[in-house]
Amino acid sequence: MKIETRKVDDVLVIDMSGRLDSRSSGEAGDRIVHIVQGEDRQILLNLQNVHYVSSAGLRIILLGSKLLQGNDGELKICCVEEAVKRVLETSGFDSLIRMYNTEAEALSAFAKI
């Protein structure tokens, strides 16, 4: 699992690539928690290059979202591959975290600070 961050205006974009599964979830989870506990309140998770998400990966995404919400922040998801999107929708994540087809759509959905 590869995780990189970049700023686009007031939004911190987390680009993930690889598999988000039980093997990678420990390190990925630590990194996500560290990021969401930082100063950024608007975070976009770009899953364009994530090809598989297990239940362990789902827990990491949910944890990141809950931690941000607890600090008046917001997590959005974009660019989800179809197979991963089905997992997120089947798990009910689409009712908990807003998902967008493109990064531009997601970025414009954040309130401007």
C-alpha cells in the first residue's frame, strides 16, 4: 500500500494505491490516523489506484472519517474503481461518507474556508 498526500487549495488529498487489506491495514491505518489527527479538516481520499479493499481496509476508512468528524472535519472519497465501489456500497459506506466520481467534483463539494 502506497500513501501520498498533496494539498489542493484547502483540501488535503490522500492518494492511495495498492491493496487495502489485512496485510497493509496496520501501516496504512497508522498513517491515516496520523494524517486525520493533524491540522487539516478537509480530507479527500482518492482511491483511483486501490484495486481491493477488505473489511480491515473498511475499518481504516471508517476510523479516519469518525476521527475527522469528532474534530469538526470531513472526509470524502473519490475516483473509486468499480469493484471497490461495490464493496463500499454493499457495506453501506456510501451512506456514511460521500463518494464522487472525479476528484474535481469532490474538491468542489468541500466548503471553501
